[in-house]
Amino acid sequence: MNTKFVTLIIISLLINNYTFAQKAKSAKDETSTTSSSSSFKKIGEFYDPENLSISPDNTQIAFSCDGNSGDALIILDLQSNREILNKQFGGYKWVSSVKYSPTGKYILYSVDGTLYFRTKKDEFNKSYPNYNIVDFAFTPDEGFVVLVLNNEALFGDAFIVLYDIKNAKDIYTINFNSFLSKVIVSNSGKYIITYEPGTSNNAKIFILDIRTGSTINSYSTGYQFELEKMNVASNDSTLFTSTRQNNILKIWNTFTGEIKQSLKTQEYNSDFTITPDNRYIISYFDEKDLHYLYIFDLEKNINLSSIEFKYGGTSIALSNDYKYIILGMGALGLYKLDLSNLITRSSLYYKSYEDLNKKLRTEYNLNKERDEFETIDRYFDRAELFNQNIIDTKKNFIIKIIEEESVKTTESDKKNNEVMEKIKNSIKDTLLSISNVGYFNIDQQYLPVTINKITNNISLSTEEAKSLKENYKLAVVRAKKKLKYNLNDWEIFEITIVHPISFNKYIFSN
């Protein structure tokens, strides 16, 4: 976190932050959900877990959280929920970003002005004196890291830096006159997308050429202050953004700045994730005083599912196999939610994911690192082809999943139609009997009657009730029955009582 930048915006955030903090601290172990699914589980006691990043093999999650007089870096085993690493940063140092590289070779995290590279064997770092590292992003080929550096001075400048991992040096730096807050690299590896908060509603998105750092386009967002999250669709043409202050998640045409869609988001935090097929967006939303996690179907423009929480969440990460999401829930800790019961495509994706993973591993193993004999331009030429292969591999996999989903849906519809036809043909008349009659309520004029182990109140006059109670064993009870969906059990419906004396009819149920 850029401490000077936070100082700049702290007055604007003070009221919202205080309200949320009071709610969160009083809710240490409380949460609720509209979902009855047992797949929503708590996996860790951490205060304000943020910057969630799941390893490519889905075995670990790395994130930051509130520690002792500063942030902590946590690495958690997702099978056992055991802490692999708990690295505390005292002295009020803040972890601003945590990310696994595309193959999992590195875990990168930034603390103030230092970028840390952690591998299985060791850890090294790169420092930028007088600047804070606000955010960073890997190129898809894993050859470079793009960093955002903000001057420690209250009203200072900022830089975009392209850092060569293999050769441990900066390739170029691009200067901005005011602070930046977020950065992503497009899936094609051709573009750097960054965000300039501005001072009012004139915040801007910048699209840069990754080879040169030159600006291709920029456009105003209408946002104010710090951007909470940016993400880009697999084809690079769609950009997703959200902020804490404006309560709007916007969907843009990446290159023109045209707004495609706007979704209302949660008041305080509005992290989100996009599924690999670009079909669903999973985000924290709010409606009045209620807080939800929404699974929004972008294709059908409907909310597919929602889970209600008593308090707002802080961060979301989607597993690479599309099976589950990890939720940072502020003071409530870390939670895991299985998606396979909520999204049909999730279970299909997860079932075949290892095939995709093998193909991706093969592609990455064939991709050579840049050496001293290869120019930057030649490497970028090669990287563009490699990145396109990765995009095509994932795209073909998604197409296969969609086809399987279509077949499954067709088969399901066919089976459903067959069952419904059998149910329709099974409807027949049947006779029942009254097994018991209760105490007549003379004030409200109803008599409790039990048929087929079900008791309903029948409205009728005192005289009719008295004669029915005296002769209920002689009453005729007509009904219809039909097979239930399992085609084994029967459903009774349209039950009608024929009074044994007056022959008046009373509806027992529909």
C-alpha cells in the first residue's frame, strides 16, 4: 500500500472505513448465507485478508493480512489449510500486491519500495528508493514484470517500469506526472493497462504499448480516487473495473473506452473475478443494508445466484480449475466456496482441467527464456506467438466445454421431457378417507380435518361442521394422483370432501 497516497485520500475514506471497521470488529465470527450448501467453509482466521493469489496448480494461496504493527505475508496449503509461511513486516510496512507467476515459478510481493521474488529455493529482491511499489503484473510469457512506482512525496510523480526477470534489470521507465494505482498486462502480452486516480471524477485508464511504453489510448472513467480492481477478458477487448467509492463495476471496450455495461457493487469493497470463459462475473454487491456475493451471467444479463453476508467482503480469488473461489471476509477471515454446484460449466471445466493444464505446461516448457544473444524486439516477436498459443489453447478448451455443456443440456432436456410425459400420463382419480376431525372453532367457523396425514382447516357453518364430525367416516373424499419426478412415489392433489349429509363440496387442497 502506498502510504503517502493513502494519506492523500484518507479524509474521503474516513467515514466509510470507520463504519466498516466497527461492523467488522464486532463480527469476528459471524457470517450468514442464503445458500444451504455445505460447500461454503471457513479455512482460516486472518484479519482483512487481501491480495489473494492462488497458485497455478491450485495447491496454495498467497495473500496479505493485518499483522503485528504492519502487514503479514501468508502462504496457505489449500488441502490442509496449514500455514506454509507467515512472514510479518513490522514497522507499519504494507504489502500492496501478491501474485504467483503464470507457471508458479515465482511468488512476487511488494512491500513499500521493494519487490520480492520468492522461489522454492530462495528469495531475492529489487528496491526502488524514494518510491513505493503500488502494483505489478507478470507478462503471460513470464519474462517480464510491469511495475507501478509512486513517489513517496505527497504530491509526487509515478513511473511504469518494465523489469526483465532473467537479467534482473529495468528495460525502460515511463514517467507520469501524478500517481497511478493499478496495472495489468493483457493476455496477448501486447498492452499495459494502468489507472491514474485523479483528484475528482477525471480518473483515467491508459493503454500502453508494452514494447515501447508509448500511450495508445487513454479515456476518463468517471471514477474518483483509487481503483479497487481491474481485469481484462481473454480476447483483450473487454475491460472490467471497480472502485470502493463509486459503487459501480464498469465493463468497457478496452481500446475505445466505450462503456458496455455497469453493475452496482458493494459500498465499501468491490473486488471481483471473471471466470475463464468470460461468462460469469463473481463480485461483492449490496442492496440497502444487505451484502451479497453475486454470480452474474454476462451472457444472459441475469444474476445466476447470490449468497448473503452480514458484512462486506474484501477480496476474491478464483481457482485456475474453475472449481472454487476463495473469499476474504475482513475480520471474519478466509472462506472457500465450491462453484461446481452453482455453475454447470464449472464442474465440466474442473473435470477436464488436467488435460488443459498438461497442454499449458508443455507450451511453457517449450518457451525459452531470453538470453544475452536475443534482442528485446526478437524476444517480443517470439513472446507474441507464444502468448497467442496460450490464448488459442484455452479458447479451444472452452469451446469443447461449451459443446459438452450443450450436449448435457440437450440430454437433460430430453430426459426431463420424457419424465414429464410419463407424469402427465399417470394422472388418475383416487378415493381417500378422513382419518380424524378436530375441535370446531365456533368463533372463526373452521373445522380441522386430517386426510392422508395432512391436517387443514375447513371453513363451514356450525350445523355443517357438527354433522360432518358425527358422520365423517361416511364422507367421500375425491382426489387425483400422479407420479412424482422419481417415477416411483405418488403425489396426491386436488382433494375434495363431499359432505355425507348435505353433499356440499369442500376443497381440502389444490
